[in-house]
Amino acid sequence: MKTISKLASRNQTGAGLKINDIFAETAQTDNISFGMGLPDNAAFPSEALEEAFHQAVINEGMGVFQYHGTQGPQVLREKITQLADRYYGIDIAADDVILTQGGQQAIDMVGRAFLNQHDDIIVEGPTYVGALEALDGYEPNYHEVPLQADGMDMEQLELTLQKYPATKFVYTIPDFQNPTGITMSLEKRQRLLALAEQYDFYIIEDSPYRYLRYSGDMLPSLAALDQNGRVVLISSFSKILAPALRTGWLTASPELIAHFLEIKAALDLQPPHLNLMAIDSFLANNDLAEHIAKLSAIYRTKRDLMVTILEKNLPESVSFTRPDGGFFIWVTLPESIDATKLLLGPMLKEAKIIYVPSEMQYASRQVKNHFRLNFTNPSSTDIEVGITRLAQFLKKIC
Amino acid sequence: MKTISKLASRNQTGAGLKINDIFAETAQTDNISFGMGLPDNAAFPSEALEEAFHQAVINEGMGVFQYHGTQGPQVLREKITQLADRYYGIDIAADDVILTQGGQQAIDMVGRAFLNQHDDIIVEGPTYVGALEALDGYEPNYHEVPLQADGMDMEQLELTLQKYPATKFVYTIPDFQNPTGITMSLEKRQRLLALAEQYDFYIIEDSPYRYLRYSGDMLPSLAALDQNGRVVLISSFSKILAPALRTGWLTASPELIAHFLEIKAALDLQPPHLNLMAIDSFLANNDLAEHIAKLSAIYRTKRDLMVTILEKNLPESVSFTRPDGGFFIWVTLPESIDATKLLLGPMLKEAKIIYVPSEMQYASRQVKNHFRLNFTNPSSTDIEVGITRLAQFLKKIC
């Protein structure tokens, strides 16, 4: 006799549709996908990356294939301190950085560091679906604070903190948020940090898109504004170099870093050394800023194209965000429309396009009339054809 | 005001010395290390691996750098089913395999799948230190069953199961165990499976060393003897190809695989695709069995050398295991000697050799008079010099 009840409670909640389910159901070649948050294939610096792997083996010899440290190679962490200075405006030491398996693992590590079952945490509504999947593993009590055009609703945030004063952290994506593309204003960044001090919580600043700004001026990161070691900053090479490298990093106060290091060792011992030495070699021999500028030019054009088509074709009852950077546009349908049912029903059949419905992007799993569009991965032709098809279809039904 | 009490309870237990602490304290060039469980640097097929990375980029094009699936590429999972057949005697489908960040991540995934706080689990005493660090994150109640020369003490196991009938799983390393080198007999394997049926628990078979047998005959794996989907089998390319690839895999019944896939997505989305395609290319263009035979010849010689020196030089009050394969020999000191204090005190100062003391390798953290020696990584010269120094030092004090 054997029962599925051997599974931990975290796996029995049936939290509903996962993003992988959507992609499984929509995997057909004649659909145009605006679903996954992928970079443009054609924009990978693949020759330089291949050369970087070659160099890593040449430079390091046989030892490159051996076990190495948990934190990641010092030489790469030194280069990351320069990135952190340039792109996040923070002055950190190499010892303050831990390499992770993409930003995703860093989010899991945050859950593992802070969360007991039923602890209170605050997330944006909507938020990154992968963060919810990672944090679900720790069975927190989520409290959702709605996003406004300039970031979290600070009044709602303060009401939530009054109601849940033991809140352990606020998880936020302040720059070109996933999934909305919204950027948090400077005033709200300062207010969030002041509240963190007042209510004694940590801020998890997940900011992988920050490098990719197409309009407007860069605002200070939360980590740069932080005076009291309250921010855990998560970044990644996935959006600016290559996701398949599975390389992200986090930085935090030294006392937290010591705990995160123990957690990283428990999770998978250490990062893949060869990949990290290849990234190090890439950064030594290429101009990352120049590559980011090139990416930004490509993605700016695609964003402008998608915005233009949406503006021209969407009915008035449907609205959407105009992000200054990142990967995503967020579309809001009339409240009566369930974007999941729409996708899996007539949208796939008639418009043959794929998006990520809002349901799974809210901790509550209750808000259903929005969806996320990715504009970085599809070709310009696919954007023209697919988004026109999408908008015309919505015109019929909204 | 900010308090470390924000940390989850799992990080406040102060479970004592970690293996990384030992290596931090002993990192000096004039010490000879038998501590970490490393392959021989000189035995990496580094040219073939470099070529395999090159081929992966050539064959896959730009897409190799993109996001991919959570489970790992189908083509590599197909090849793993062949490995599973040859080395573990099991007939599985590619869909039954998930690629992981080394075997370590698979152990963490097992904890995440099964364990609520304070759940009962059974581990061998001693066991793999990294498994304890991973499972500690789920705050289980450990019950330790002592090892005998032919594997777990089955009488103690049954008594433990009678006392803790809700035990969720038994974690075992049946082949050339880490840290003892002990292999579980066929009778005990059959008994363990019968008990699993009787007491309704899962068996976690962690078997990364199974490929590397230097004497005696291969016994059936627990997975091969399992008729009822009770075994989760964990394996890895770290010991037979290269640890820096950070690639392991697990296989289990289809209903468990579905849960493990959700867990893998939550932990880090997906494995590093380029590395996996390089492994696939390596397996397509090289004879893994031949490489394993070459490794086994190297490691057999080193094992024999270490055993011979220990036999010749150890005092009678000190005993040690003679493993048929794997990476480790386990040394037992008189009960009055604390191997941790010995290491950090006179052993380092006088004998200048490093081992892993037993304390951290028992879930109880209470058994202190043993230590683990690795024989695969040190050179023959280092084995001769270091083990002679160790044995002569022990002769003085035991």
C-alpha cells in the first residue's frame, strides 16, 4: 500500500495552472507565442561565448572541470562588483556576491533563508510567476499589494503592514516589472525603504531587466538607496548574455551572505565552474555595455512596434502598459473576461497567439482579466502578424 | 531595528561544523588533503569535453543559449535510459528522467517533495554530509541506523520503523557508501524493499559511485529490485565525467516525476542547456564504458596503495574499511578520541594531513571517533607520504 499523502503539504495545495502547463497546451507550430519571457535568439553573442568557453578551458586547464567553491570564482565576483557599481549604483565587495543558478535560485534561497510555514510576506499584484512557484515551497501567507502606474500602491502597502506587522519581506521587481513592465518611482522607492525601517522587514529587489532601458532615465536601485542592509538584490546574466548559462547572482549584507552561502551549499554544492569562467572570459574580452546597447536597440524597436500596433488596433475597453524597458507589456481586458479561458478557447483557435494569463501571476490566483505579452523574443514579422490578429480578435469580443 | 530572528527556524539550529568550515580552516598549501571527495584532476577527459562543448554549439546554433525545458533535453534523457539499463539494471523511459544540478539538488528535491517539518526519516549512520545539509532545510526528525560491514543493521532498522511507523523514507547509499565505502549485501537490499512495502515508505537510493567498482561483482540496484515504485534513484555525471558540469539525474515512478518536475521548475527553472548538450555530444562521440574502465584502473591502484600503507602502519587499535569501489575509506579510532579536535589540533600541526571527521557525517552529530579518507584525488606520492605520516602519527597517540 502506498499513498500520495507521503508528499509534503506544500505539494498538495494544487495551486492551479502552472506556466509550464500553458506551454504544454499551446505547443503547436502554427501559433505565434508572446508567452515566455525569452531574449531574441539572434541577439546572443554566440561566437564570443563559444570563444569564451574555449578560453576558459585553455586558461584553467584540467582544473576547470573539478569541484570548486560554493560562492563562485573570486575573479568573476570582482567583475560583478563593477557591474553592480555601474548598473545598480552600489559599492560592494566580491565577498558580498554569491553566484546562483539564474535569478530563480536566488528567489528560492530567499525563501529558504527567511520563511517558516505561514510567515507573512508581501508581493506585488501581479508579480513574477516563477517567484510565486519558488516561494510556494515555503507555504507563506501572501499579502498582495496592487501595482499602480508608478509601482506598488503605498497606501495599501502601509495598511497591509499595519495588519501584518510580522511581515518578513516585501518582494518587488522595481525596474520594468515582470509581468507589467511598470517601474517604481523614486518617491515610492524611498517610501518603501522608510517603511522597511519602520516595520522591520527586508526588501527583496529582483531586478534582472534593469540593464535594458529603452526610454527615460535610470532611477536609483533600492539597494543604492538602502542605508541599513535591508535589501537583498537579485540580478542575472540571463537577459543580457544567455539564459542557458543559468547564471544569476545575489548580494546582501555580510551577515545574510554567510547564511545564503550555507543555503547554496545545501541546495547544489556550488555553481557550474566552467560556465562561470566562460562568463568571466567573456567579460574580460568583450564590452558588455556595448552588447547591452545593441540589445536595447533591438528591443526598443520591437517594443515600439508592438505598442504602435496595439494603439492602432485595440478597442477602447482594452488598455495596456507602455514600459520603458524590459521584456513585457501588460494588457487589461474588461473585468468580465477570463484571460485563461479566452486563451485556451477561442484565442488559440481563431487568433492562434499565446500569452500568459494573469491568473497564475497573482498570489491570490483570483485576478483573471489581464495577460502578459513578451516583445523581445518574437520576430518583427511575428509581432506585426500576431499582435494585429490579437487586437482584431479582441475588437470582436470586447 | 533589525533582527537575525527574521531568519527561518531551519537556519537557527546551529547544526555545528559544516564541511566548508573544515576546508576553510585547513586551506594551506603544505597540508596534504584526503578531505574532499574529488575525482583525479588528471583523469578528466578534458579534450573530449572541450570538443563536446564546441560540437554542442555547432549542432544547436544560437538556440543552444536560449531557455529550454525543465526536464532536460530528450536526446540526453534517452542516452541516460541506456546508462540506467547498463549500470543500474532498470528499464525506464526518457520521460522518467529529470536532469538536476548534480546529485545534491536531487537530494534537496526529495526533501522538498516529501518532508513537512518534524517528519520522520531514516538515514544511515554515518551518511553523506551533503545529504544532511540538504535535508536539514526541511527540519525532519532524523533516525539513524548504524552501518555494518554489509550495510544497514536490519534489526535496528526494523526496531526504528516499529517506533516511527510514519517514516516517509529511508535515505541510503548502497554502493561504496559515502563516507564508509561499504556496499549493502543483496540480502539486505531485498529486506529493505520488503520493509518498505510492510511499513509503507519510500527508498532514496543515492548511487553516484556505482559505476566505479574495483573488485567483486556488481549487485542489483535497489531500483532494479523494486516492484512497486518505492525507489527514487539518484545518479550523477560528477564522479565519472566532471563535477564542474554540475549534472546529476533522478528517476522515479511517473506520478512522483510529475511532482519532481514542478519542484525543479520552482528551484531554478531548468538545467543549463549548453552543458547538457555537451554531455550528450560527449556520450555520442566517446565510449563512456571505456572511460569508466580507465578511471577504475587509476582508482583501483590508488585504493590498493592506501589500503597497503594503512595495513602496514596503523596501530591495532585503529581499524578501517576496504571498499570495493567508490572514493572513500573510513577509519575508526579508539572511542575516546575526538577526530575533529584531533584534526584541528595536533593532526594538522604535526602530520599536516586533512580528513573529514565523523561528527558532521552523523545526523546525531554525536559520533566523533571516525574519519573519512578520499583516495581518488591525491596523487600516489601524496598518498604514500600523507598516509604514512597519518599512520605514524596515529601510532604515537593510539
